[in-house]
Amino acid sequence: MSPEASGHRGAASLSRRGVLRAGMAGAGALAVPGLLSACGGGGAQPVPQLSPGQDPWRRFEGTTINFISENTAPTAAIAANLKPFTDLTGINLQIVNLELSALVQRVALDMASGDARYQVIYADPYQVLAPYSAGLVDLREFIEDDTYPPLEGGLQDFIPTQLTAAGKFEQKDPVYTLPYDCPTMIWQYRADLFDKYGQRMAHELGFDPTPGLDRSWDEYLAIAKWFNDNVNEVPYGTGHQAKQHDSLMCDFSNVLWAYGGDYFEAGDKVGLLGVTDPGKCVLGSEQGIAAAAFYDELLKVAHPASRTWDWDGVGAALRAGQIAMCPNWHEFAASNEQALPGLISYAPLPHGPARAAHMYGGTGIGIAANSSGAARGAAWLFVNWATAPKTQLSNLASKAGGGTPTRTSVYEMPEVVAAEKRPSAMPNMLTADAVTVAWEENNIGLRPKIPMWNACDTSIFTGLSKMIAGQQTPEETMTSVAGRFDRIVGRGWQA
Amino acid sequence: MSSSPTTGTDADATRRPPAGPTQTRRGNRGITFTGKLLAPGVALLALLSILPFFALIAMSFSHVRLLGGVRLEWAGLNNWTRVLTDPDMWASWLRTAIFLVLTLGLEMVLGLGIALALQRIFRGRGLLLSLVLLPMFVAPVIVGLLGRYMTDSTFGLYAWVLQRLGFQGDILGSPTTAFAAVVLMDVWEWTPLITLITLAGLTSVNPSVLEAAALDGAGYWKSLRHVVLPSMSSILLVALLIRAMDAVRYYDIIFVTTNGGPADATKIIPIRLFENAFRFFDLGYAAAIGLMMLVVTILIAKAFVSVLGSKELTR
């Protein structure tokens, strides 16, 4: 090949270094504002008006919307029977079911994109609602609009604590989500073993071991030890969701609140309505340290695999006969009943020196603020339908899931009341007595609803994991976690 | 002979007239025909790698906001100060280093051992080699799931065996055993790669040198130490380089099995990076961690390449 053919143009041609330099400069110029801001969304379309005489349920017929949800029981039930919604509205609904942390990632990135690929969002109050409430629609836009089908029973039909905890953030009026599920931690135990050994246990322990609000956490510990030492049917008395995971925070919080401890000074307000600046962390208080010390003691007698279990793990262990009892979410009742029909019963968690506390893990569904046009209206029709009493009743009886109703009217339906006793066609209702007590104002446990909760959550469950692994004392753990909370909160939040 | 072959460009240059007084040597090095052919590929590479790289640098000096479209707010050295002064971050680096040394060490020893054993087997070597290589073809996330099931204290086979041997407790529940378990899962998956590379290297050992060594009275171990290993040290270094760069980015198996726990015992740098980026959405801070990882990977690669280069030069 000749020099000419090789493309050599002497001094007039672009030098390689020049090209590289220009490329780098161009890349830098493009990368920072261009590449990142390219993630912005397109223009918003108005929602089409209702035509005169048109059925409000069918005004968005033919529209396709996407619902992103955690893989929970109510969504499994809805996914298994979408026909009623499609028949009613003519809307095509696609459901994306994910593990919670994956859902949070997708939602955050979707909000950043500005395109609202997911119009309906399963908005965990702590991981989605608090950090990204500005990315959700205030649902009063639809509730107060007469051109949409009315919200059956109104907002007042939702259990009030749940509506505030799952649906609101910082302000009393805006409603960002409607309560969709309401898993709550209760005491789940092998009734057959308590029946068989109850009297002997009572005689040897010196108290009635029947699970319930009358039991204290100290008694729970004693019962667990007694099972370890005296029963062959199960290897261990108690099991816990103590993996270095969100579940460990949930499990510990029941004890923390029972001992009078809390995460922040204004614990009730921070938990119920939520705030951006929760103030000083009080985990290092005397009560917090006492709770941690007790939890450490409890984990020493628990099934050793507790340190690898999250809620699914401990649920599976109870069903597999590895443990006699555990605190876990009440919506596991349906799968418990399938595996060990009639053998597992439910009660409120034990009390501590201050009170009994039951971690609430409910979530609402909301609409992405970036959604527009027919999809925005169609998303509301789905939210309205999915949280309607009739749908919640149908979910309860679903073989695919077994929901957890969030409306008072559902709990009053005769067939639902009848299902509270065995044989039950709605096994989650077997927990009704326990959760009714758990949801009382004095007994509910609400973790802090703050935008930076994910970082705080990681800090507390990592600290606790170190404590139960024997690397830190309870005092060191709570003091160091409190310091981390203050640093995280001190950095502030801006979505 | 020059250590590097003469390129077409250099040959062309020798035929060109000498540069004028204002024309520097550097100014003559225009884009060649080859360069033009490469240009589309380089442009694509720029789009895929260089732009995100610059974006990452910009993010590391910013607070990244998500709502209403991604935007950067200048944060100065805030993210870098946090990265460099966070004791948890340095603990994760230490864990990553231990993980790197353990996995690479075990994989090299086992991979070499298996390759040497396979080399001495003549009947059924193909079948054995296929079996040995199988783990390498399993997706890391599946290896993690397999590991989780095998070590589960209620129904896991390995847990059952260890319980019979007197181990009480849960493999993934204690910091030391959990760390050992994720190391061994990586070793199980990637030792076959070292075996494969080593086997290829063994075929390149000159048989006449081995014969000469045998005639001089060298036994198997002496030949191995003084002939075989030196002959294939460059190949072993390449294997080590590939695995070292992979090990710094190790993520899948830990994510599936322990997710960094218990007590942060398996929280190596990639897990911490993911946690900050996609759990806390502290993307500026995560970008700084990512750039640190990139620097470390480049340093490791450079160290290996320079060792490799010095070995080549000494031959």
C-alpha cells in the first residue's frame, strides 16, 4: 500500500493525538449534561375527557398500563384472575412482580427517566413513598373528580392507621397511595405442641404458656428454652428472621418498642405520617440497649439458622417442623394452613416492660406522577378496582395468594367473619383476632417513615447482625448505630 | 532485532521525505488507513465506555438527583472525602483483598494440581476434562443458589455432612464460615478455568527439555519445579490476571447467598457499591467507589503486565 493510499496527509491532516483530545473533550461535554439529562421524559399528555353518556369504567378502553409490584399475596391473587378487571374496563394490565429491593430500584430509575413505564406502583411507605413522594400523584385528583367511578366506601372505609401509614407522607391531606396490603407481625406457633405440653410447661415454668398479649418477652424466651430442652418433635423452640437483611430490623423492632425504646425522639409522628428531618436518634437510650441485650439473649436460644433466615426462611422453618414458634407476618397463614392444616395458631406478640408492639409492613399502591394521557386515568381505575372491597374479598379466597384486606367493610362481611374459624376458605382470616389487637393504636409498631430509611435500615440490621455474631456488645451496637443514624439524617435528603 | 516488530506506519515513514523545519515528528503521525478502518469501532467504544466513564467522574463530584430527570448538583470533594475516610469502606477493601488472595491462591494451586493430574491420564481424559470444566459453565447466580441450598442447615447436604462431623451451627450464619463458604463457591466455579489454561500451557513445554532433565537425573518434582513451571509461568500469570480482575468485581454469588452478611463478613467492595447505588440511591458516592474499583483493577492489571513484560524481556 502506498503512503497516499494509507491516508497520510501530512501536517494538514488530523493528528491521532488531536482526534483523541477532541474525542475526550467531546465525550466530557456530552457525558455530563447530555448523557444524564437525556434521561428526562417527554411531554405530558392530558387525560382524555369523559364523553357524554360513556360508562366511566370504560372510558380508557384499549389502553395498556403496567403495574410494578412486590411479589406479594394480593398481587399473586390479582394476577391469577385479571379477567374481572379487563371485562369491567377494557384496559390491558401488565404486571411486573419483583422482590422488594429490585422493585425499589426499578421505580427509582423509572422516576428518573421521566417516562413512567410503570404507571401503577406498589409504593412501600419506607422505601418508595417517603423518598419519592414527589414522584407520586396525589390521588385526590381522581377521588374528587366526578367523571371517575366513585371510590366505594370512600377513604374512611380504609383502616385509618393504615391509610396514614401507607398512604401519606409529611402532610395530612395529600393521599399518595391507597392501602393495598397490611402484613403485620404476630406470634405464630404450633398449637398441637402447646396443647400437648401446655400443662407440663405451665407446671415447670410457673406460668400459663398460652401465647398472647399476657405473655412477656421473658416468658417467650423461657418457653423457647423449654422447647429446646424437652421436646423431640421440633429441634428448637423459636426461630427468627435474623439474616443481615431488612427482616432483622423488623424482628428486632417488636422487642425495641416493647422495651420502651424507639428510633427517634418523636417516634409516633415519625412512624405514622413521616418526616424528612426526624431529629436525634434515641437508639442508644437505656431502653434501646436493654432491648438489644434481650434480643441477643433470644437469638442465643433460637434455631442457629435464624441468622440466615429472612421472613420466608423462618416461615418455611415453621412449616418444616424446625421450630415451635416465631414472630412473623400474618399473611403467611395461608401457606401455613396448606402445609400443616390446623396445626398452627396465631396470637398477638408478647409484651415488654413498656407495651406490646407489632411491626406493621403494609403497603399502598399509587400512580407515577410522570404518567399522562389515558394511561394516567387508566392507572387510577386499576387502583380503585384493586383496593375495592369486592376485589379484596375475592383475593382473600384466592388459591393463588390470599390477600390481607385493608378495608373495615371487608372484615365485617359475614363470609369473612365466618372464615375466622376453621375450617376456613380464607386461611389468612385465621389471624383476624391477633391482627385486630395488633392494629390497636397502643399495639401497632411503625418504623420511621423517613426518606433516608434505606440507609438507616441497613445500619441497624448490620449492627444487630454484628451483635448476634458476638462481635459487639448490645451497648456498643446501639451507641454506634445511633451515631450512624445521626450522620445519615444529618446529610439530609433531596430526591 | 527490535523488541517490537516494525509496523507498516514505521516502514512508510522511512520512505517519506524528511520533515521540514516547522514540521515536528509528532505532526507527521496522521490517521493512517488502518486508523480510519478502526475509527467506527473506536467511536462505538467511546459511546459505550468513554462517555459513561466521564459521566461517572462527573457523578463522583456531584449529588445525583433523580426526580424530574437525572441532574447533577456540584458536591465538590464531598463524596471522595466520605469514601476515603469511611472506616467501613476500608474494612470492605481489606475483606476484598483477603478474598482475592484466598480465591486466587486456592484456584491456582487446585487448578495446577488438577491439570497436572489430567496430563498424566490418557484413558478417559476427555470425559474427565468435561466433568472438571462443568462448573465453569454454570451462571454465578446459579452457583450461589446451589451453594445456599447445599449449606442450608435444615436440608443442605454439606451442612448435614458437617453436622455429622460435629459442626454445630449454620454455615452461612457465622462470619468465618460464611466467608469461607463464598470463597469456596468461587473456587469451585473458577478452578476449572485455571485448569484449562494450565493444560494448554503444559502442552507448550518443550519435551526435549524434559527428556534432557530426566537424563540429568531430575525426578518428577524437580522437573516440575525447574522446567515445567518456569516454562509456563507467563501463561499462569495471564490466568492469574484474568481471575484477579474478575475477583475484584465478584458480586453474584455473595448477593444470592449472604448479601454481605452476617455481620458484614462478606461485604466486599462490589456489594457495598451496589448497596450505595441501588439501595440508598447515593449515586455520587457510589460513583466514587466505582472509580476506586477501576483504579485498583488497573493497578492490579498493570502489576501483572509489568511482571509479564519483565519476564519476556529476560528471555
